[in-house]
Amino acid sequence: MNVILLTGILEFTMKRGYLGRFLVMLNANSIELSTDTLSSNSWWLDEVDYQLYLTKNTQINACIWGDSITSGLGNTMGKDTFNFALPGMSTISLIDQLKLLTAANVKCNTAIIAIGTNDAGYRINDAQFINNMQAIIRTVKTKMNTQKVVLVPAFYSTIEASHDITLAGPLERVKTIQALTRQVAATEKFLMVEKEIQPLYEGTVLKEQVTTDGVHLNSEGRKIYRGALLKILKGG
């Protein structure tokens, strides 16, 4: 009975993205100064291996990268679109994921990069975040033959969730990460999805009615987010 209960808890935490953040915290010297060590964990490597099995030597019309919020959408964006998002991801582990994908000759015409939410809670400064974003963009453009790049900014949480570092980064830090992403988008002249997902928020706070836990989206929240991505994919 205890084994069954533990298995259920692990499945729930992994799907929600808690496992990724918990493992990162476990490997850190301080819970308030953690960094992304996700790519050293076996479950993450298993997930990426499965992605490689499905997409190796493939030219995909649209690839989507992100963390547990984007992972929650599943592969529901239509034909010839693949969602590579995984729980706990930040720019650090995304760089590692892209190394594996490019080695497997995965190509993407359009790249939707929804990253930064976890960076807001990890030990990463502004310059490092910008450098990571530039490295990610350089990789998809030069090694994946990507012609169109779309950036989705870090997601706000509820006020309550923002006070728990194991759930989300502080709202002010999320706001800063968003500004840095906006800066990268402006420099590279990329489209950034903002007004399309604004219905998720009240100012700079996630609405209670679109979330299950203050961080992750419920069915209503996913409907808004999915609609925004579909609009981009359809050229809207």
C-alpha cells in the first residue's frame, strides 16, 4: 500500500513540475540559492530519450519548448507540431536538451520558446539569463534550420504561490525575467506572445480561476494558453 501511495505521489509531482524543482532544490546548497541540475536526473534523461525516439532525423513544422506549464498542454497543437516541454525546465536545462536534440538531427521550421518561469526561482543573474536565451536562439537558428522564433514570457503565479520558493519565483523576479525576454525579442526582432495570454492575469498576478495550485493552469487556463499558441501557429 505504501509503495502504491508513493508511486502515485511521484507521478503527480512529476506531472505538476514539482519533482523537477524538488530535485533541483535537493542538489542545491541552499533552498533560496538553487540552480537547475535537471539534466543530471535519470527521469529527465528518460523523457528526452523518448522524445529523441519520436523525433530523430525529423523535420518538424513547429517545435514548442518550455516547463511544466507548457508541458501541461500535451501534444494538442495539431499535425506536425511537437511539444518538447518538460516539468522543471529553465534556460539551463533547455540548452542541454537542445544539445541532445540537435545531435539527433531534429529540425524545426518554427520554434516557440516558453521559458523563464523557473529561472525566476533559480540562482541565475540577468546577464546569465540573456546569454542563455541567446545561446538557445543561436542553436535553433543555426543547427535546427529554424526560420521563425516566437518567445513566450515567464508566467506569473498567484501571490500566495510566489511566497513559496519550491512552487514559484517571486513576482518581482518574474517581472524582471519577462523584461529581459522582451529585451531579447526586441534585439532579435522576434514575436513575443503577451497580450494573447494577458487574460490569465490580473495585472501581474495569476488569476485564481485559471489555476489549480497557484502556478499550473487548469482547463480554463490551458484553453487560453493553447488558443494563444494556435493563433501564432496559424499565422494570426
